[in-house]
Amino acid sequence: MTAQNQALSTGYGMIPSGDASYANALAGLANTYSGLRAQQDKKRENIAEFFGGLNTASGNSKKDKEKLEDIKDGKAPSGGLNLNTNFA
């Protein structure tokens, strides 16, 4: 039994006793990152609210609607490439 106690004592003595400052520093770093994350989440939320608040459901004005009708009726040139032109 004495040999077993000596072996356990030796084994326990080999386990390093850690300093709590490292664990405390990690906890502080985690709290810092948590605070920064909360700030960035708030900024993203503000940006989303800003662009989401733009009036995208207002539709076209009367003048815009007239221009679109002219384009549909062929009275106004459409933008982009005209692929209906024959060059031969």
C-alpha cells in the first residue's frame, strides 16, 4: 500500500498547477468579442431597417407609365441591343 501511495503522490506532484490569470484573460476576451458582436449586429439591423424603410411599393409615376406604354406600343426606342434588325 505504501508503494501505491508513493506512486499516487508522485503522479499528483507531476500535475502542474495552473495560474488562473490565463483563464480569466480568456473569459475577458470572450466578453469583449461578445460585446463587439452585439454592436455589429445592431449596425446590421440599422442598415436593414434603413433600406427596408425605403418606399419600394410606390410604383411608377404617371409619366413613367406613359413611357412604358410608349415602349410597349413601339412609339419609343427601347434601350439595349436591337436584335430584330436585318443587315442583309
